[in-house]
Amino acid sequence: MSPFLSGCLDTLHEGGVGLDSATALCSKLAALEASPLESLEEEPSHFASFDKPEDWMNLSVALCCMLMAATASGLTMGVVSLDELELRVKERNVNESKTERGYATRILPLIRLSPRHQLLVSLLLLNAIANEAMPLFLDKLVPPWAAILISVTAVLFVGEIIPAAVFTGPAKMRIAALLSPLAWFIVMLSSPISYPLGWALDRLLPHAEGLPTRHEVKALVDVQREMAAEHSASAGEAFHEDEADLVRGALSLSQKLVVDVMVPLEDVFALPADAAMDLATMKQVIALGHSRVPVYWGPAKSSITRFIHVKDQIMLTPADATPVASLRFHEPQWARPPRDRREI
């Protein structure tokens, strides 16, 4: 009999309590006194010795949780952040290597998955489960303070910083393409939860197709020219100034009317039909550099009805002074000032 139980019985017996009642009461007090000590003795206060298979199993599961959290976090940043437009351009770019185009082809179905938010929900769900489960297994291997320290450190460095650096680096497309089967497996495995959540998020936050506008494309041309000037090593792939002007002009075609490009009649260079293509006239035409020259009949330029192509006159001899009226004429296309240039 323990000293505590013996002393308790003596005290109660002296107080007039019966033997049976005193024994039951003292037994309960002894159990209450011993239970905190037993719980403290059962609480792990040392590191696992790994002499049991359970220790190795707990370590393996904790490492798997760490790896799953890192993979889910990396895929979230590396795949979900990819732009569909950029991938479609890369897929169709004949100057890209066949390998790069293959990467884009493998990733595009993931990006275009419907519901749009299902992939994001699946990866975040796996990341949350792995991060929450890891401390449960670490707690069986190390003291509580060490389990908290290890799990926090692992989540910060292994689960966030390292995946962010790897999955958003120069090889992000290659890594995303190689892990696309794993991403599909995660989506299929979590579909009972991720599909309805993704569907609901699509309704709350509809996905808008962001097509680049003409102004953005023109700005992109200008930015490319500026970046090529700053980094001369890549200048060979940039637009030349003439090419950039052509792109800007083509993109602004729909925004300009005929009136925007009209030249006042008094500033128009035109030849009278009774003029001759002598040396002075031909020098004047060449100096102006026009590809077409209007021809008018009568004393005023307002009677312009035909024009000539300068290139058609290359065989003329100035000494012959060929009359303008005998040249080959072309019919102009007439348009009202407010007409769209694209219709001409």
C-alpha cells in the first residue's frame, strides 16, 4: 500500500469514516494524483530512436507531405500563372524549337480546363492537406517544440521559397510540361471537391478573355524597340524602324478616315494633259518621289480624272518630249471624306 493511501485511510478512520467508504474515497484521490504524472510521462519529450518501423514510417509520411506541399505550391505559381495567349503564340511560332512548342501544347489543356478555377482549387487543397498533416507525423518523432519549428521552417523554405524560385525560373515551361500528368492526376483525384468549388468560383468570378487591343500591340512594338536599344545583344530579333512604322500604320488603319489622309488640292502635284515629259518635267517627277501623278484636263487642277504610274514611264526618253496625253492612264478610286480607309 502506498504511503499516500495509508495516510489517507488513517486520517479518515480517525474522523469516524467507515472502512469501505474511506477505502473508495482514498482510491479515487490516489488515481487523481497519479493521472497528471502519468500523462506527463506519456508525453514525448525526446527524439525518436528509429529502432521501430513506426518511426521510419512516420518520417517517410512527413517527407511525403513536405514534397507534396512543395509540388502543389510550385504548380500553383508555375502553371496557374501562365498566360494562355502567350502559350498559344508560342505553340504557333515556327521559329520556336519543336521542344518548346511541345511544352506549350502539353500545358494548354491544363490552362483551358473548365471550370477555370478547378486547377487552382485542386492545387491549393493538396497544399493545405499536406501542410496540416505534416506536424501530426513529426509530433511522433520529435518533441512538440521541435515539431513546430521543423514544420514552420519546412513550409517556409521547402514549401514556398524554393518552389517559387524553381517553378518561375527560366525553365518554368519545361518543368510545368513535365509535371502536367501529375497535375491532371491531382485534378482527377480531388474532383469531387474541386469541381463544385471551381464551378462556384467561375460563377462568382467569371473569367474574361483578355485579347490585346490595337493600342497595346502598338505599344508592344515600341517597347520592343526600346528594349532592343537597351540590350543590343538581342537587337537582331527586334523590329526595324521601317517595320515598326508599317505595323503601326496597319493597326491604325481602322481608326482613320479618308479625310485624315487627304492632301489639300492646292498642295497636290499634278500634270496637265497638254504637258510633255521632257527633261525638266521628268526631273521634277523624280525629285518629288511620288509613285503616282494625277493628270488634269483644262486650266484648273479641280478637273483631275486620271493618273499615271511613274514606274510605267521608265522607258521614256526626255529628248522625245512625249505628250502626257499619250501616256497610259489609270482610273482613280473615288471616295467621300468620311469613308473608312479599310473600304478602299
